[in-house]
Amino acid sequence: MDHPSLYERLERHRYERLERRVLSENLMKQYSYPRPHPHVKGQALISNARKKYSQIPSNGTKVCRRCRAAYSVNGNGKAVKPEVCNYHPNNTPNPGKPYRCCGGGYTAKPCKTALQHVSDDFDLSNMTGFLLTKENMSVTGREAYALDAEMIYTECGLEIACLSIVNTKCEVVYETMILPDNPILDYNTEFSKLTSSDFAGVTTTLKDVHKKLLTLWGPNTILIGHGLESDLIKLRVIHDKVVDTLVLYPHKRGLPFLNSLQYLKDNYLSSSTFAGTSKKCGQDAIAVMKLAKRIS
Ligand SMILES: [Zn+2]
Ligand SMILES: [Zn+2]
């Protein structure tokens, strides 16, 4: 039998150290990770979700995620009519501190205007179509990947629009734009860095992405992300071995405070180069891998 090379031995140690950081079932539930429904295949259960995500309301109104205005919706959660949304992109300043978007004070008039209110509400009773990676016996290797996704607003809430996956060498192994299921309302450009031109010629759907993921992720794969539960929910994937940099780097004031990825990048990573990708989600996936390797 062949002896493993030095590189293979180092990679095995890396995997074992990351494996010690994998979230327990209880922590996954606490952080609202999608977990398998005990009886219904492909359906996810999300604990603690009411705290984190608002649901499709029964009274026909939603509250805009950006400007907090209430607006009327039909039974599918779509706005009954378009209404202009005036907002600050960075809308949660500490009282007394200026908005980061425009430098205006706490009572400053909104600095941005969009044609439509938006929401990130989703129907918790409709968590179907999830890929169960632990059943994918075609991938059995002990690999670790970091991932990041970008979301945009569609008529039915926030949908995944871009996905990047990197290996432990911080090489991009898969990066794709994803055509949302519903008509696009707003590219969420301040956060996603995506614009309409990014979608020119894009035909890849979430179904296509699932096919690709089945060639990469299996029961032994470790997935690393920052607030990875929300990426997995939007990606419609149930995965058991996850490492979350939100948990690896807790906020100094404890929960419910959480460190942003930007804060961790500024404080723990040198002004790194992000070779192999120009996409924000690719750069964030590389940052997440570096942050995980730094303390694992
Ligand atoms: Zn502003
Ligand atoms: Zn609004």
C-alpha cells in the first residue's frame, strides 16, 4: 500500500482540526440551520426561525426590509401595487452615530430611492425541494469547502443569485450566477455587488446547481461559511457537517451580537489578494476559508 504524501498528511490533519469545530445538532438548531424533516423527504425544518425570519403574514401586509413601511400583498406574498421605497442602505446606525451610507445623522432623510418595497419573508411551511447531502454516496471524500452566496430581491423575497465554492487551498472550484425562480425586483447591489449586466445570458437554475453540488458534497464533506444557515436555506441544501465563522469568532459582547464578515476581514486578515475571482461572493468565500484555517 502506498504511503500518503506529506501534502496528503497535512490535508488529513487540516480536515481533522476542522472536524473538531463542526457544529453540534443543538447548535445547528439554535442558529436556524435547515434540518431534515423526520418523515417528508426533501423537506427542511428550521428551528428558532420565528426570531430570525418574518413569515408570510396572513393579514395581507408585509413590512419593507429597507424602509420599514407596511405594504399590501396578495396571497403569494407579492406586492399588490408598486410603491416607491425611500431608505438608507445601512439602516441600523447606533443612535447618535451617522448613517454609514451617507454620513447623515439619525434623523437624516433617506439617501436612496427604489421603485418597490422589498422583503425577505418566506413561507416556513413550504421548505421543500431540499438536497440531502448525507444521502449522496457518490462523494465520500473527506474534503472541506468554504462557500458564500449573494441574494437579490425577487417578487417572492430574497433569492440566491450567485454562489462561490473554494477548497482548502482557497482555489475557486465552482462559481456561478443563478437565475432566480421569480421575477427580479431589485439587485440588492449595495450588498450583493450584482447588477443587471451580471445576468446577461445566465440560464443556470438552482436545479442545475444541485446537480453540480452532487459531484462535490457528500456525507463527509465539511462546509464552512459565515452565517452559513442562510446560504443553505436559500440554496435549499441540508448538510450535517458545518463550520460557521460566526461561531468561531464570537462577538465580544456575546449573543445576540454577531461579528460581520467585514469586521473579521478587517481585523484578522491581512489585505489579502483574491486571485481567481472578481465576484464578491468568491472573495468572501476565500476570506471565510482563511478565517477558518487561521484558528483550526
Ligand atoms: Zn443614507
Ligand atoms: Zn421600502
